[in-house]
Amino acid sequence: MASESCGNPATDTDATMPRRPKFDRSKFCVKCKENTGNIVIRHAVYCKNCFMPLLTGKIRRNLEPFINEKGDGSRRRYLKASGNLLIGISGGLGSTVLLDLISRMYFPSQMESQKRTELLKGGTAHPRNEMVWQKAVVCYVEVCSAFPNMKDRTEDVRTLVKTYEQFEFTPLRLEDAFDRKWWAEVGGKPSPDLFVDPTNEALFLTQHDEDSSSSPVERLRSYLSALPTPTAIPSAIRMLVRLLLLYTAQSTNSSHLLLGANLTSLSISLISSISQGGGFTVKEEAQEEWTPKVAGNTPQTVRLLRPLQEIGLKECAFWAWWNELNVIGRDKFPGAKQGIGALTRDFIVGLERDYPSTVSTVARTCGKLAPKAGANGTCVLCDRSLQIGVQEWKARISIRSLSNSAPPPKTMNAALSDTLCYSCHTTLTSRSSKVRSLSNNLLPLPVWVHSYLKRSGLPEDSVDIAVQEELKESGGEIWERRKIDRSEMKGAISEFLLEE
């Protein structure tokens, strides 16, 4: 009796819940409907022959609408970029797969080129049969100098790139962000070293002469060691790598910069960026158009694209396995497991394993987000859009100090806080319950900050009259901070007070 009411699987075989199938309908490929499937993608079965064109189709859908400098309608006649191509490679799975796919699709080998020439329509001189990019450069940023006991993988990446005869290799190092020689090579003007005090939220600037004895590696390590939380270190490294690649793209006359972030890693970056205060620029995590702010000729806009943003981690792994690609791998940063990024990664990877379709929903939803008000310039540190009234809003919603001590004395030095976005300011000044004690050492700034400060020209009041009108028209709120006396405070809440 108990077995019938409780449904004991040992005695009642019908009580066992049937296992959910890995695929919805059949084990045969949903594309050709002939071959037995080799891979299941979001409960859809594909064979190996149909899987290959499936990935290349997704690459074309996310890349080709942004190749031409100006769009020519829904039907493209031919593809022709206005500059060269720069591919950023990290040694991980996504960038290795991207390198292989771009090589096969847009830079065929000499033997493949001869076969394609025989099948061309309109002759080799026809515009649609020209190369999309005349030159392609692969750039790798080595980060081993940031931490001790990390392996330098530059030569391993160089060997990998040599297997693709169409690509040139350009190595960079993370400390180049603090190197004046590299800054001069990409067209930047000579500038003094800038430092800020990370213990003060105003981030007052201090300027050192150009004959500073510290090396770029020492300044890089000082920068990372002065960051207040474990989460801030990976975030700062991603920002430095991104701008190093963008300036390298500008110096190589590249109109496009491609990164190998797949659907899984893109979803991780989106959620992690929002949780660290980057919601105002969350759309730029997937795609952005960047214009360099250095002296010289008319700057060329660089389009930063992630062609693998619709291809998951599982699909990339199968492509690398079937094509026998050499994935070099990357070392994990010390203390990275304690940060928001690691927690987000564990969440998204588990979500993809249990509910595969929800990961693409995360990326699509974040791609639809847009800020209410326009930007007020760009951040001098990350060179992304600067939100209006960041410091005023942060002062209203956060506790700035746990003590009742008097505020620090005013200084004549300029403050960097008014020219930083919310995410960068939080990265430099946020405090955790387990924050390590900060020394009196100043935090060095990357070499491009001085040039950005000269061009920013932001007033001390972050909200001007024109911006106020824009906010009023869009239904936003304008807050004003002023000191009021006790009688005015009592009058504001008089209707809620009980009679004595």
C-alpha cells in the first residue's frame, strides 16, 4: 500500500521519472536529415558536415554588415574595408577558433586561392572578388609581468600564428600601457607621468617629471597593487588590454579589430560589467566604434567586433577538436577566484550546462539596453562614454566613510574623479570588508590619460544647463545638494508630525 501511495521506484517501475532526452525530436541532423548527428546545440542535432557551414554562417551574419565603411542597404554588393584587419588573440579557445575561421573565410592559402580563381564570376578584377582586407595582423598582449611566477607565452603564440602564412604577428606587453616609448610609436605626444591618491575619492592628480626612474613594469605593478579589491584587478587588466589593442589597430591603419569572445564569455562579461557599475556602456561590450585621441592626421574609426557572439563554448570546443587546433591556454590571475568575474563565470557556465538557451537570452537582452540620457564626453581612463552626474549620484546613494572624522583638507591639485566613468571610479576607490591596508604610495596612471585630460575640458559641475533641460524633457530628475537649517527641515515634514 505504501509503495502505491509513495511511488517507490524499487517496486513500481512506472514511478521512475523518464530521463529528459538530449535532443528534442530525432538523433538525425536537422539540416540534412540524413546523417546521424555528432553534436547537440540547444537540443538541435547537427552532423559534422552541416556543423561547419553553420558556424561560418553565424560569423558572416555578425561581421559582414559592419565591414563596409558605409552601409549599402540590406543587400550588399561587395565587401571592402577602409583599412586593414587586426585580430586580438589571447591564447584561449575563443581567439584560437576565431583565428582559424577568419583565415579560412577571408584569407585563403595560395592553393585555395588558385582554386577560387577558377570559379570566380566577373573576373579577378571585379570589385566583389577583391580581398576584403589587404593586410591582417595578429596581436597578442602578454600579461606575465603583472604577477610573479607567470609563464611568458609570446613565443608559443608566435609559433601558432606562423601556421597561418597570411597573418603578421605583433607582440605587446601589458606594461606598454605605462611606457612612453610605446606611446610615441602609436602617435602619442610626450607627456609626464601622472599619479593619483587612491585613498581619497576625489583622486587628486600629482605630476612627475619625465625623467622618472621607475620602469614600466614597476609602474604596472604599482598600479595593480594599489587597487582596493580582488575584483578590480581583472577588470583593470581587461581595460588596459583593450586600449593597447585599439591603439595598435590605429597605428597599423586597421579599420576593424576582432576579438574572440564567444557567446559564453560575452554573457559573462556583460553580467560582470553591469555588476561592477558598467551598465551605462554595456552595449559596447559586444560592439563599439572607437576614434583615437592622439595628434596626427585625421583619425580613422576602429570598429571593435566580436564575431563569435552567437557561438557558444561547446561549439568552439568541437570546432577546435575536429580541426585539431592547438589551444595554448591562459594562466589564471592570482586571487581571481575571489572576484565578481569568477562568480559570474561559474553562474553562466552552470546555466549553459543546465539551460542552454538562457545564455543567448542574456546576451540578446543586454544588447537591447540603452541609457536614458546622453553621454557627457568620454572617460579619461577607459575611453568609453562618460555618464552625466556620476559623482553627485554616487554621493546620494552610497556611504563614503564609516568614521566621523573631518574631511581631508582641500588641495590645489586637479581631481580626476570628475573625468572618470562610474565603473572606473568604483574600480579605483571601492572598498570591501576584507580590503588590504593601502600604503601612502601613489597610483600611476596609463600614458594616455594626460592626453585625454587636455582634451576633455569638463567643468567641475557635472550637470550644465543644457543637460538639465535634456533630462527634464526625458522625464529625468535633477537633484540639488545644499545645507538647510532645522526649521526648514521641520517644515518639510510638518504634515507627518503629531501634535504636541
